[in-house]
Amino acid sequence: MKNASEMSAGRVLFVAMVAALGGILFGYDTAVVSGTTRIVADQFSLSELSKGWYVGCALIGSIIGVSVAGMMSDFLGRKKTMFISAVMFSISAIGCAVCGNFSQLVLYRIIGGFGIGVVSIVSPVYISEVSPADKRGTMVSLYQLAVTIGFLLAYLVNYLVLKGADESAAGTSLGVRMFNSEYWRGMLGMETIPDLMFVILIFFIPESPRWLIVRGERKDSSEEWKALREPGILKAVLAGSAIAILGQFMGVNAVLYYGPEIFQDAGLSSEGSMFSTVLVGAVNMITTVIALLIIDKVGRKQLVWWGVSSMIVCLLAIGTYFAWGPALGLGTGFLLTFFLLYVFSTAISISAVVFVLLSEMYPGRVRGLAMSIAGLALWVGTYLIGQLTPWMLANLTPAGTFFLFAFCCLPYLWIMWRHIPETTGKTLEEIEEYWKN
């Protein structure tokens, strides 16, 4: 059995890229909903709260998924757990495309959310365990890059399907409706294409060597829960959970889920707002490539410090546009500029760093379980943002919503400064020793 240091560089890159494909499905499933919200709401006559439920229901599945992902991956192995998540994505995509009513649509979205929750834990853990210390940040960042590719793919599919749709097209067959009068079905169903690639390639990667070693040493699964109560490990879990949940209250997912609506509220046309969202996805992906190249050189904490500081400036500028834009003579170009700068700042900092940190900061004997706890915190925060953003935009106004996101950046910076160690260049064993001591 080869460990990470004995694998060839090419082999490590291949297995990391296959595991990272789960990130494409994560990103697609998360972002595709942004292009379907209004037409689904119109077709099923949804209230604002019901619309929030449509967006947020998948996050319920994600919460369930992350709750069990650690135990699944520790018991079944990383590879089998990734395969299970891929199956969930397939069921969801096909089900959403052919569902007969809103209740069925919600059910299939929840199933897809389960897949998201599982893959968001197991893929970064797997990549972290097969990567050498000096390349681990870059390798795990491949997962975040894949997430951004999934975002961009979803935005492009949404844009192209919307552009090609003829809502008055004759015919009542599912095939006609899927890409015309009910084009949301086509947007959601196209996920089956990248999912098929993930399902096939999983069979060509090995099980995690570190999992095989830990599996051989583990006598009783209750030892994991006991280990979590050790002071150093408990602090690591609490700190990781704090940055996971706080990161969701800094506006990232509000932009991903409701970007087209926010742009339309700012005065852009339906097609113009969708194209602006494609620009957001492109900046997100390109910036993640930059982060991938520098994360092991600059360091995790430096990226977060400068990136989040820039996020605050951008959020304040966006809030200013919505509050006093006409009086100050600010146009939609100002809004789009700071939106793109905000996405750049996010992608090069918290989005690139969070899965790297969470996948490497826990000891191997509790890594799956600890990642599930931190992942649960992340998805609870994501659910709350998905559910509450329509209410906040309506009641706090867009200006108040973005000012609130700016304020939430401050405790995140404090926790990173005071309680999270720099892990760049350290082996997983060295990081474990840090928390023990």
C-alpha cells in the first residue's frame, strides 16, 4: 500500500482531480437554482417564504448529508462514500427534470442536497489524505476550483437554456416543455452529464491510504466521540465550526442563490441579469485558479486577512449603491464592478481556504467525524442564508442586507487571527501535534 509521499506526482494529481469532480456537482447543484427561482415561483404560485423554501430545501438535504458523511466515510471508506453521493446527484437531476408537482420537486432537491452535503465532506478529506504536505493546499484547492467550475457551468446552462427557450412553443410533451415553457426542468436536469463522468471515474481511483491505516488501528467507533472531548481537539472543532458558519453570513451564498434577482432589482433586464451572473461565475473560477497557485506560498491566514478586508470594502460599496445610488449618480456599472471585486475577494480568500483548513486541521482518528460537525455548521448557516435572504432583501432592503454582511466579516477575522493556526507546509501529523499541545 502506497502512502501519499510514495505516489507519483501525476498519480496524486489524477486521484485529486477525480475526487474534485464532486465539487463540480456541488457547484452546479448549488448555483443552478438561481436561474430557476422566478419561473418556478410563477408556475407554482409561490409566496416569498415558499420561494425561500424552494431555494433552501436542498440545504436541508445537505445538513442531513454532512451529519452522516463523516461516519459513512469512516465506516465505508472515502471512495464508496463518494460513489453514494454521485448516485444521489443522479436521482436528483433526473427527478427534478421529470417531477409532476412542487412537492416532488422539493423532494428531489432534498436528495440532491444530501449528495452535496456528503461530497462537501468526503472529497476534501480524501484529497487531503492523498496529498504531500507541500502541495496539500493546492491539491485541496482543486476541489474549490471544481466548485467554481460547477457554478460557472450552471450559470452558462441557465443563460443558454433561457436564451433558447420559447415559452409559447407548441406541444405538451415533457421534452418540449423541458427546454421551453418549463425550461427550469432542463436547467436542473442537465446535471446528469457531469455526474455520469464522476460515477465512471470513481472506479479508477484507490481508497485513501491514511483511511486504510486508521481503519486497521480503530477498535471501537466510540473512541472518536471520546477523542472529540480532548481539550485541543475540542478547540479545533469549535474554531472550525465557527469559521464554517460565519463564512455563510458574509454574503457569498446570497449572491450565488439570488444574483439574478438582485441584478434585476437594480434595473437590469432578465437576460442582462443572467449574463451578469455568468460574469460573476467566470470571475469566481478564474480567481480560484489564482488562489490555487498561491495558497501554498502565501499561506492560508494571509489570504483570508487581505481577502476579507477587501470584502468589507466591496459590501459597503454595494450597500451604498442601493441606499444612495441615484442621489450620488451611481449607475449599474458601479454595482457590477463592486460585485465582481467582491467575488474576486471571496474566491481568493474564504472560499479557497475554508475546505483546505477544515480538511487538514483535524487528527486522522477523528477527521471524518470532526469534518461532519464543521460541515454541519457550514450548511446550517447556508440554509439560514438561503431561507432568509428573500425576507432580508424585502424587509431590511438590499442596502441593509449588504451592510449586515459587511459587519459579519469582523468576527470571522478575529477568530482567524486568534484561534486558527497557520497550517501551510505542515504535515497532517504536525498539525495534529499542534492541537495536542
